[in-house]
Amino acid sequence: MKFYNREQELQSLERIRRLSLSEGQMTVLVGRRRIGKTQLLLKSTERQPTLYFFVTRKAENMLCNDFVEEIQTKLGVPIGSYHSFAKLFEHILLLAKERPFNVIIDEFQEFSRINSSIFSEMQKVWDLHKSTSKINLLISGSIYSLMHKIFEDKKEPLFSRAGQIIHVKSFNVSVLREILADYAPTHSNEDLLALYSFTGGVAWYVELMMKHGAFSCDSMIRLMCEENMPFLSEGKNVLIEEFGKDYTIYFSILECIARGLSTRGEIENHLGNIEIGGYLSRLEQDFSLIRQQRPIFAKPSSKQVYYQIDDNFLTFWFRFIYKYQNVIASGSFTVLEEIIRRDYTTFSGIMLERYFKAHYKEQGKYTDLGQFWDRKGEHEIDLIAVNELEKTAEFIEIKRNSNRVSLQKLQEKTAYFLQNTGECKDYTITYKGLSLEDM
């Protein structure tokens, strides 16, 4: 698949490279596995002198041997042998005093399992040589919690050493539309919604779909249910390492949220009234996997809170794959496919709301975007788009089928909102219905 999007990130990385020609630069890329961090770094450094180090779980001296071979091959200079990465890193910084080059260190967080003192040793060497070295150091990591701790925890030695931390995100909806148009010019909006719902714009999943010719909703479902495709084990592959020994509790919470049990009380009740406050907090703050949702304009202290898994693929995985592990274990992949098809309409209806919220956010012309619901659940508004500067507000109802949109009911719910919140006074109000046809 050709390289899509990332123009803003590439511009930032090029600006940083130019700065490194006069002083060493350390840049950190973080993002979930499969998001495309490595491809972004390789694209940004193509046709430039670049060392690529991949940190695998092996003895430090063996890693150093691999890195020495890379240095001697790419830079054409003999540098001897090393058993300490910190000493090798210092040699690299000294080499970069004479000639500028890039160094990519991929899966950087794995150093913590190899030798945790590497970070403090690197900090000393970096502080000593960065002002005179012309190195462009690009660090990438997939374990969000560890990368956050290494570079953003004040107690850690590499805190504040990175000049910039770039969060690599999923493809936005316009890029997904472009990709699908390239591969399947006659695709339907249902196909686009399926690609968004199943992959969430994660580059590797999108590439798998395109590579295997899964351009339609039907073929995407079929592909994901094939016995040897990675989708079936992907959730575990992505998250077990993040969560460690407590992964079963985290997985149970995420399965509840994916199934629609989205308040703390509902989740605790389903799990036998165990206390999950700390787990929810870590899922949100340490792992960046879930998000608290409150009615638009609600105070941060409002208890009208439900939780949502931010990642579309993981929402799908916990809703269908993890929940039906027994079906998969029995080899009944056709049954799994039938279950997904049976429940797809409901699942994709929720994803359609996410799609339009993402679409509105991408436009960048609204000061606030959100949903509204009252305590009794009688007045729910799917999307409210507010422009405080122009004093306008769009109240939007979203349905898969346009025939199910009722602007009259939307106006009634909006009247309740205006009366009970006191917000959007003197605003120009518009009402809109959105469906598959409007994608």
C-alpha cells in the first residue's frame, strides 16, 4: 500500500532534522501498535544517512553487536565491539559531531527489560554531548504506559530530554475515504463505514484489508473470521503486554464497555460488585484506552458519566472476538461470522455516530462537539456542534436509515436541552438528520 497522509508529522520531522544540523535533537513518537510509527520514521528519513536500531529482548551485548554491524554497514567506519549500549551511544554521538545523520531506535521501551539503568546512562551521555553533536535521534515505542513513564514522569532520568513528543494517531475519515476510493472506486457508503468501524483507521489493519481485496463490508467480515488471519488474536497481542498479570480484569472491563455496559455501576454489578475505580482510572490515564463521556456543557464533576473505548478496532474485538472465544476455540469460524453479521447493524449504528463526530471534528470549525442526554434517558441528542464565535449550534440526529430520522422529535429534545441547560442562548439553531447517505 502506498504511503498515505502524515503530511503534518512529516513536516514536523523535517523541521526537527534541520535543527539537528546545528544541535542534537531527541524526538519521541508514541502510538498504539500497528499505527504506522516505523513507516512514518522510515519515510521521513528516506534518502538520508540513517541508522535503524530495533530493540529486541536479548542480552545487551548481543544487541550491541547488532547495532555495531548496522553502524559499520551504513556509515562505513569501524568502531570496535561494545557490551554496553550507553558506551556505544556515546560513540555514536561523537561520530555525529563530524557528520550529521539520523538514528531511529524502535521499540525503545524494551530497554527497561534488558537493563533499566540504560535510561540514566543515556541521559548523562546526552546532556554531555547533544550541544555539539549533529544527531537526529528518533525514538519510537508502542507500550504507551511505559513510554509515558520514561519520558513524561518527572522522576525518570529522560524526563524533559525529548524536544518533541509526537502522538501518531489513526487515519482520519477523509484518508480512509481516499484509500478506499483508490482500491475500490465503486465502493458504497456501507463499505466505508465498515472500514472505519473495523479498523478505526489503524494503518496496519487498513493495509491488511486492502492487500487481501476486502473492499466491501461483506468481504471484510469474511476476512476477519478466517482461521489464520491475525484479527482473531490481535487484541491479546496488543494489550496483554500493556496490562501485565492483571490483564484478565482489564479485559473483562473492556468487554463490558464494548457490550454497552458503560457506567461504573453497570460494570461493577456485572463483574460481581468488585471495586474497579483504580482500573478505570489506569485504563484512561495510563493506557489511554478509554474515555469518560459526559453530556455537552456538563461540569467535570457531573456524575452523568459513561465510558467508551476510544479505539474502534478494540471496541469490535471485545464486542465480538473476545466475547465469543469459546466459538473460536471450537473452530466454528462460520458461526462467528454469522454472529457478526447478525449484530452488525446495531454495532455499525454506534460507529456511524462516531464517524460523523470525527468528520465534524476534522473540519476544525467548531468550538465544542458532543452529545446530550438527561438522567432518565428520555432526551438524547446524537451530536451537537457549537461555534461559540459565530453563535451557532447544529443539533443532529444520526440514523443508519434516513427514513428513521425525525426532525420533529429532534426539535422537541432540543427545546428540552435549551430550557434545562441554559446554554446556546441567542444562538442560531439548525436541525439536521444524518445517515449512511450523507457519508
